[in-house]
Amino acid sequence: MNKRGQELSTNTIILIILGIAVLVVLIVGFTVGWGKLAPWLSSSNVDSIKTQCEVACSTGSVYGYCKEVRTLNDGENKYSGTCQLFSSSEPVNGVDYSIYGIVACPTITCPASEQ
């Protein structure tokens, strides 16, 4: 009897292997936690926070600049605060935020109690 089986192409086999690898990484990431799986993924977001604060300033968003709490991660430390806090030129609670280059917004005046 002359029976022939269907062959899988090399591309199909490679795609199946990559799919299984991605699936395993996703399962491990969601069950164990992404922080434990790949600590190198949590990198600095200083530029992102700086851009967000500049946008809040340029659009005149008082809430976004004075009240919205953001988490600044410099790769070693994480700080929670507002753009107003991060743009202060003097150290606050022993932290000098001026090293991150987030400039104060001259067009928005935050209430004094928000610092």
C-alpha cells in the first residue's frame, strides 16, 4: 500500500515552538509575577514622568500637575508624588528631586496644602 503522510514545513515547526515558548513565559509571568521573572524589565521611567509633567503643564491641567500621584522609578528607587513635588528645587523629605530634571511649571499655581 502506498500511503503518504502530510509533512509539516520547517516554518510551521518553528512557529509552533515559538508559540509554546511565548505561552510558557506568559504562564510563568502571570503565576509567579513579572517582577520575579524578569527584574530587568522594571527600568527607569524618569523620562516618561518628565514628559507627563510637561504635558500637564502645557495643557494647564491643574489636577494632572498638582494632585495626580505618579510613581517615579529611577532604576534603584521608587518615589510616589505629584509633578509639583518632583519639580521642587529643594530637597523634600531628604530626597533631592532636582537631579531628575523635572522643571517647575510657571503657568500653574498649586494650592499650598498640596506639597
